[in-house]
Amino acid sequence: MPEIDRALVWFRRDLRMGDHAALSQALSRARRVHCVFVFDTELLAALPSRADRRVEFIWHSLAELNRSLRESGGGMIVRHGRASDEIPRLALELGVNAVFANRDYEPAACERDDAIAATLSLAGIRFQCFKDQVVFECDEILTREGKPYSVFTPYKNAWLKKLEPAHLAPHPVRAAKGALARPPSDSFPTLGDLGFERTNLLELPVPTGMSGAERLLADFLSRIDAYHERRDFPALKGPSYLSVHLRFGTVSIRRLVGEARARSGPGPETWLSELVWREFYFQILHHHPRVVGHAFRPEYETLEFDNDPAKFAAWCEGRTGYPLVDAGMRQLNRTGYMHNRLRMLTASFLVKDLHVDWRRGERYFAERLIDFDLAANNGGWQWAASTGCDAQPYFRIFNPVTQSEKFDAHGDFIRRYVPELTQVPPQHIHAPWRMSALQQAAGCMIGRDYPAPVVDHEAAREITLQRYARAKAAR
């Protein structure tokens, strides 16, 4: 017999029907299960535009999930308001005994969940959270001294050593007849009802929902063996492109790790390492929430930054005069996605060439990346700025020209996003300002058709080295 009469499952970063910890628990423990998603106005109000690809991705993915729930006899209740108000209110309206959700690890989300749990408790309603978006959470991977890891490789080794098949076992979602409750209303809000408008999302190669995740995964698994060879070249089809699906939980992390573990070779091993990086940054955020807004390494909290607004604007708009940097930024602005190699390059360039505070770049990415995840975004930016948990020293400074020559040798990616350089020969496309008489023939006059470099890389590098050295010595 079920131990609970009625339960409410609150969907958040887990927009799928299968392998869902909270939904599995609810269906196994409750006679009747309601499902809800809240478009949280506290989060939506902070977005810089009413045309936001993330909101549209969630909306399409939620619509597909609603259809799947309805096929199983249920459906999704959709609310639009403050989650801290809507969840307790709905729980009381439905007369549930418990609210189930999958755990969220971001500091603001933890505070919200604690507040909701306290409110529900006053009404005698339990609030239970489950591990779902990671394989290992919080204190599950610690050093022998019982402390959190601060360097990736030892963490990865411990993670892999601890991993057992049981950790990847899916959470079965079996809905007995009548177990899933139909929503009181069949209405589903439009984007306009939420105060948002359509973007170019459906014109991009970003399929939404559970079915989109399945298509991308199937495609990636057909080429995973070459992942380690192709992943750093933005003009090639190398990555999995599943990051947004991991972000919103349209696919299970257990499924992805399981697929990687089922295969041998450097391709699957490299991809698995990237999945472990994701969990590493989750545990850094959990153990060190101060990294939100502060350097992980305190000695670099006093770093000097010029924060020149003109240079920052040039970086944001992809007109720095360094073609691969500009191509990466234009890809971000146009699509909401940026290739991982270019995330590292553009971040390094902003901080160590333009001398702009890494937190400004972090915020810019947070506003525009469709796969934005606080832990990964913060970790990546602090890695690039050498302020984070990284064994590499601060004098790792990416050279934007040599990076371009190495990872986009023929300029194919550059030409895709910087059409001003379409006719520039491959030998000049990485540093077009070095052309002389060829500028006229290539139809690209530097300073007129395409910007001259906003800074000299070598001169900027020397300033960076001096500033980091001073900050480290002052500690």
C-alpha cells in the first residue's frame, strides 16, 4: 500500500519523463501524484531581454513533457509567479501530504528550498529532495582527510574509483493506472502569457525536449570515438552539443555517464572526463559558495583591472580585431552557444589582454548562454582568469593568433561568423592587420572594413604578468 495519499512533484532542472529520481519516488510511495512546473518570476525578472532562448527552450521542452505525462494519464500544472509562494499555495490547494523535488545546488536555490520547506512544514507537509542532476554530490567525494578537493585531477581519480554500476542505475518511472493526476485545467501558457517572445531558437541546430536530447545523443554516439581529436576545432562537428539538455535535465546524467562507460578508447574517456569536470564545479560551488562574486584564490581578489568600457564593448560585440575571438563572441550573440575552446580563448582575452574583471565576462556569458550553469560558468571563468581551483599558474595566457592558427587553420569558422574576412587568404586570416597591399585585393581594409586590434597582445601580456605577480606577492 502507498505510504502517502497524495504527492506533488516539482519539476525544475529535470524536464524529462524517464530516469527521474523525484518522480520515481513519488510514484512508488504515493497513491496519487500531481506534477508542477513554476515559471519563477524572481528568475525571469532578472533576465535582460524578453526574447530569451532559455525561456523558449524550457517552454518547448515543458510542452513535450506535458504531452508525455498526459499520455500516461497525468499532465503538468504550470504556474507563473514566485516559486516560494506558488509551491506552498498549490500544495495546500491539492491537499498533498508531500512535495518531492530533485535537489538544486546553487546558493540562491538552496535558500529558496529551505524557505519553502519551512512554510510547508507549518502546514504538516513534507518537502523531500533527491539527488538527480549529478552522480556524486556534496560530500560524496572527499580527500582522505575528509576535505573537498580543490584540484581536478585528484578529484577525477577519486570519482572514477568510487563509481559503481549502482550509481548509474536509472530511477524507474512506472505510472500505475490512475496514479498520475490530471491537472485541474488543460490550459498551457503561451510564451506571450509569460511575458516573453519567440527567438531564433527553432532556426538553430538546437532540438528541444527529451526527443531533441535523444537525437543529439544518438548522433554523438555515432562519432564519439573521434571526440578527443575533433572537440577543440570549432569548424568541425566535434562536441556532443548536449550541454543545454544537461542544464535543463531533458536527459539524465546517469544515462550519459553510462554511455561513456560502455565504450572504450580515448574518445569516450575524454568525454567522460568532461562530465566529471561538470561535477567538480558543482562540488566547488557547494563547498565554496563565496566563489559567486569572489576569487577562489584570495590572493587574486586584489587584482588590478582597467575595465575600459570601450574595450569591453568591443569584446561583447565581436570587434576586437582578433578574428577567432570575434568569431566566438558573434557565435554567442547570434546563437546563445559558444564552442568550449572559444569560451576559454575569449575569457582569457578579456581578462589578460583587455584587463577587464573576469566577473564582467562571467555576467555577460550568464545572460546569453543557452546552457548557462552557474557552477560551470563560474568555474570556467575563474579557470581562464587563473583565480580559481587550477594547478596551472597565472602565466598561462592564450595567444589569440596562435590559437587561431592551431584550431581554425584555414579560417573556416572565422569566415562563418566574420564575413568581412571572407576573401582574406588563409595565411593572413588569423592576423589580417599584417596584410599590406593584399588588403585592397581581399576587400578588407583594416580600420574600415574590419577593426585593427584593440590591443597589442605581447604588451598586454607583460602588464598581466606584472599585475598577477604583484597581487601574489602582496598576499
